Amino acid sequence: MTAPHDVAIVGAGLAGLRAATLLARAGRDVVVLEAGDDVGGRQRTDVVDGFRLDRGFQVLNPRYDALARAVDPADLDLRPFPVGVRVVRGLRSDVLAHPLRHPGMLPATVAGAFSGLVSSADVVAAARWLLPAIVRPASVVNGPDKTLHEAWDRAGLTGPLRRAVLEPFLTGVLADDGDATSAAYATLLARLFALGRPGVPTAGVATLPRRLAELARAAGADIRLSRPVESVTVRGDRVDLGGAEPLSAREVIVAVGGEALSGLTGEPAPPMRGLQTWWFGTGAEAPASALLTVDGERSGPIVNSVVMSRTAPGYAPAGRHLVAASCLLRDAADERTVRAQLTRMWGGEAASWELLRRDDIPHALPALAPPMRHASPVRLTERVVVAGDHRETPSIAGALVSGERAAAAVLGQG
Ligand SMILES: Cc1cc2nc3c(=O)[nH]c(=O)nc-3n(C[C@H](O)[C@H](O)[C@H](O)COP(=O)(O)OP(=O)(O)OC[C@H]3O[C@@H](n4cnc5c(N)ncnc54)[C@H](O)[C@@H]3O)c2cc1C
């Protein structure tokens, strides 16, 4: 075996790549071993028949501070979705859009609000729930925590705005329908949705990890693909990594997803939530709306659906459009059921859309139950550090921050 590296990182997801860049910039000899055939982990994009299919529908919020610390957001060429939702209930569809960002949709939004979607009691209750997070986020971070449903009940948010809009919308974002997720986390996330304009990079979500990998390599990190690590064993003053390419290092950062953590470290596996995304190709005559659409009656497994290429034209070949429809994996249903619901959400043409792919992702997001924990320890032993969204919050920001904290721990700054 060759001389030990300063640091070996297992996993080239966002957390591992961010840690690699920081450590290589600090002058450490860094090697990254990734089991997959490309970097990115849960953030991969495949080109299928000219469509760009992310591995599960996801969005990137440029308001994440950790994102701006890691990359120049301009490098991602982000296409922002409209800030609002289209809500389908039976035969009617209504729009609720941010009035300042989309003044052109104001008449539709006013009509939507008066359609029975938003009662005045709901407006007061929603303000009671969200305003503290907007004005003083620290009060939410440091305050008592409960489940999101309990927080809504307590704020008096019990009407159609909750049932038909917030519940389906946040169910897709949290991979949970709110009865188990930390209200503090969900509320801070809703704050970022209210303040930012989430979108997708023109060339797919893989743009972010690819950019992180470029930065890591430019700083001197050696990223090796298709190199699964089978064991992490501390021997005196070094750590041996077993697998296709055994090597040793002075320290290791285990930056694998929650599902692979315990096999390598013995740490308990964090509970994970599953998502399912169906990808459909349409002809030129796709629905015109670029808004994320939710089924306000929850008439089937789909929690949200969106015509990706209305916002990011590069996701579909010329003359065609790409539609995503996401479900909780636990509610997975057959294609006939999904198409029937899509027909209710988008109209009859959905019945003939071409099914491009279905992504079942059992370990999409770590569960974040109350009370919201910040900063789970990253250092396990003198030589073993862990990183990943399961250490922070179930998000891109959480993964990036965990990579920063792991690097700081190795540099003795944590
Ligand atoms: C469907 C879906 C929707 C999402 N939506 C959003 C969203 O809208 N907004 C948001 O902020 N976040 C979203 N997320 C979450 C976000 O993608 C993740 O939080 C983030 O990508 C996690 O990065 P990570 O580095 O912690 O882990 P991962 O991406 O899981 O990276 C771990 C890496 O370790 C590698 N690995 C595992 N075992 C080994 C081994 N033995 N040897 C070598 N390598 C190994 C894996 O191959 C992987 O590359 C979504 C995730 C999914 C799946």
C-alpha cells in the first residue's frame, strides 16, 4: 500500500465534494473515492432521448447561504420557477402567485384567493405561523419545536389554504405529510421559498456537483469514480479503506448518504424518506402553465407536478416538453392511477404523454423530527469524521454545511 494520504473522503455527493475543496485549498493531500460512475450522489442528471432527467424532481434555492459560499451561483445558470402554485380541485384550477414578483398574475391570484382557497382566517393564521420566521428566523431556530401539523393547529391554520395548498406543496418538499417533520425546519424552509426563487440549472441539477468537483480538482483533490469503499478500519495512526482500491489516510471523512452510514462506521442509520418521480415527454402542445401544480383534493398519489421545460427549456428537445410528477414512495401507485390523476391536473392530453422514466428513491431525504437538531457531531473518533445532509438538514444546504463542518473538524477548527 502507498503512503497514507492526509485525508480520504468516501462519497462524492455535495457534502464530500465541499469538504474536499476546502481541505485541498488548505493544502491537504485529499483523495475522494466515489462508488458511482459520476459525482453528485442524489444530484445526478441523465440525458434520455434528448430530455434531461434529474434523479427525482428537485429544486435549488439560491437563497441558501451555503450555496453562495460554495459556488458562484451564476455558474449554475439557474432557471427560476414562478413563485406560486396552481391548485387543482375537481374541474377547477386556481392560481396563487407572489403578487410583487408576478404582477401579471395578480388578477388570477385575486380570483384564486376569492375562489374559496384562502379565507381571511387563513390569512391571519398563516401570518401567525410564517411571519416570525421571516422577521426573526433566530426565534424559530432557538424556540421550542413541535411537528408542522401541531404548529399549524396552534396558529389556527386549519382551512383550505392549509389543506389544498400548503399540505400538498410541503409534502413534496419534505417527503412527509407534516405529521412527523420539525415545524421549525419546515417553517424556515417555507421562509426561503417565500424570499427566494427556487429553480433548476439549465443543464440539470448535476450542474452543482459537477461545478463543486471542478473546484475540488482545481484545488488539488484527486476524485476517483467507480471506487466503492467496503470498510473503514482504524489502525494506530492511520485509517485503512478496503475495497476495489485499498488505500490509507491519516483521517477519513465518511460522506455517504444516511443509508450507507452504518455499514462503514457503525453509526445508527438515520431514518430516511422515499420519493418517486414520473417523467413524461409531451408534444409541442404541453400545458402552458409553468407553475408547480398541486392537487388540492389529494385525489391520488401525486403531490406535485410541473412542466419543467416551461421554466428550463433545455430539459426537453426542441418541439417537446418535459413533465415531472412526484409522489411519496410509500404511496406509490401504478401508471394507470398516475395518468388518471395527471389527467385531472392537466387535462385529457396527459393520457397520451410518453413515459420516459420512473425514479423510485427510497433514501431521498433524512427525516427531521422535532426538536430540530443543529449540528449533530461530525467527529466520531480521532481519525473518523462524518458528513452528509443527515448531519444537518435534509437539503442541498444541509449537505454543503455538513461538508464545511467536516473540513473544519479535520483542520482542527471544528
Ligand atoms: C428526489 C429528491 C428530491 C430532493 N429535493 C430537494 C430539493 O428540492 N431541495 C433541496 O435542497 N434538497 C433536495 N433533495 C436533497 C438533496 O439532494 C440532498 O440533501 C443532497 O444531495 C445530499 O448530499 P450528500 O452529499 O449528503 O449525500 P449523497 O448525495 O447521498 O452523496 C453520498 C455519496 O456517497 C457515495 N457512496 C455511498 N456509499 C459509498 C461507498 N461505500 N463507497 C464510496 N462511495 C459511496 C454515493 O454514491 C453518493 O455519491 C432532494 C433529494 C432527492 C433524492
